[in-house]
Amino acid sequence: MIPDNNMRLFNRTSSRDHGRGSWMPRIRHLFEILKAFALCVPIFLIAGCQPESQLDDGPDEVLFFESIGLGHYGSTREPIERVLRDQASFDEAISELTPLDELPAVDFGQTMVGLIAVPTESGGYIIEVQSVEKTGEELTVHYRLSAPGDDCITPQALALPFQVVIIAKTQGNVSFVRETVTYRCGL
């Protein structure tokens, strides 16, 4: 049997160890670890005493919304990101779009309409509102534009995917945040 180098290290005694065998190197090693630990603890304590950073708590309120219409075609080639607060502006905006189904009546006394449309060079794109958030007097509409991947077969025609949602009526400025993702068809 070939002796293990580690075993020889711990079984060796020297005249300095005075017969203490393998315990002296272990004790020295333990003291080295304790010294390193003693030096690190104050650093962690000091680092932990920094003033609290200001974290963004997110929106004050996440508003309920409901999809009332979808479509893929319209007469405009301009992107639309609008909140419509009355029947006249709603009728004007919808006149440029071709919804898949008839849109229901909207009670503008209690709700407003969010309209998002993005012109594309082919079919297969999908608009989907993800959330409506209110922070102070600011309203933010987050939506996703899903684009077909290279492995998808899509109509090669100009398209205008859109979504129409109703939101509880609120005042204030409105901004839109788009997230674009690509989906795969597996073809």
C-alpha cells in the first residue's frame, strides 16, 4: 500500500511539537481561519450600516382592464397608442380599424378606452395589453407585441394588429410601454 501524503503530514511529529502529533498543524490552521474571520466581520458590519436605498415601490394601483375588441386590419399606417375618454373620439378612432367582432357599447361615465395598434409588414403579429398601472396622476399601459419567428408562415400583406380595452375612468397623463417578443411556430 502506498502511503497517503495527507496521512504522513498529520502523523508526523517534530521536536517542536513535543509529541503533540497531528494536533498542532490543525490548531495553527484553525487560528488562521479565526484571524481571517475576525478581519472580515467588521467589514460586513460596516457595509450593513449603510443608509437604506430608495427602492421603487412600483405603482400605487394596478387597474382592472378588459379586452373588448381585437383585429388585424385598418386604414391607417400610423401607430396608435391612445386613451379615449368620450364617445366622439372613440367613434373617430374605431372608424380607421376593422375589428374581428362588433364592439360592445362603452359607458364613458365610468370607463375609458385604451386603443393600441401597430402597423406591420406581414400578418402573424399580436397585441396584448399586460397591465394598466397608476402611479400618482400618471397612468401606464404595458402591452406586448408578439412577432412571428423565422419559422412561422404568415400572410405577406400589410397588417394592423390592434387591441381595444376598457379601463376604469381616471384622470391624468397616460404613457404606453411596449415589450416586443418573438414567438416560434416549430415549423
